[in-house]
Amino acid sequence: MTDAGALEAQISQQVITALKLHDAERTGTLRLIKNALKNKAIEKRAPLTPAEEQQALATMIKQRRDSIEQFTKGNRPELAAKEAAEIVVIEEFLPKAMDEAGLRALVAEVIAEHASASGHAPTPKDMGAVIKAVQARLQQAGVRAEGRVVSEMVKQALAG
């Protein structure tokens, strides 16, 4: 069995467990995850790699965060709470998110390496290269961080 099949099997097991526990919210969210992964695989016409699975789940989380923002603006706290609960379930299947202090240290480390490699301190023009390097390091470490957060931290570090 491939890694792609392993995650799908794990989610299927979780669906069965949630059904037995009569946990309707969790069951619904797990089914959404399963369908999203299946649709991505159909779209690609091949099994998903673990990185692609993580990307699909990260996209689902991003969509829910956007929805929470809209529901909060629209004064619909019950819908925002439902989306927040879905994020908690989706995050169970993703690598642990890196904390802010660790991410700041990683950004500083990458900027220092970039400076020693190029012979000058990186400028805001080098932001794209620094962000790519930070994302690559995160992936190697097996942790994740939201792209928007990484971008903001790099921008602050290069500006200051």
C-alpha cells in the first residue's frame, strides 16, 4: 500500500469510529476530507503524494479560515464555530504547525545563510528566494507553517 492509500485508509477508519460514536460533526468533516483527497486524485489522474495530500488539507484549512472571517463579519458566530471545529479535525492529519518563536528563528537563520552566500544582506527584493528557502526547510523538518505567516515574518525581518 502506498502512503497515499495509508492516509485514505486512516481517514476511513476514523469515519467508522466517528459513526459508531454518533459524532455527526466529526463524521461530516472526515467525509469532506476523504472527498477532497479523492477529487484531487481524480483531477490528477494518479494517486496523490504525501506532499499533495498535505497541500489539499492545507487548502481546506485556508478555505475554512476565510469562511470564519466572513461569518464573523456577517455576525454568524454559530457558523464560524462550525468551521473552527472542522479546522481542528483537519489539522489532525497534518504535520504539527511550527510555533511562532521557532519560525522566527528559522527565518533569521535562512536570512543569515543567504547573506553569507551572496556576500550582502538580503533586501526586500530577495523576499521570494528567502520564503522559498524557509518553506523548503519547513518541509525537510516535517513541520508546517501557513504561507501568509511565513511571508509576513520574512517581510518584517528584511524590512527591519
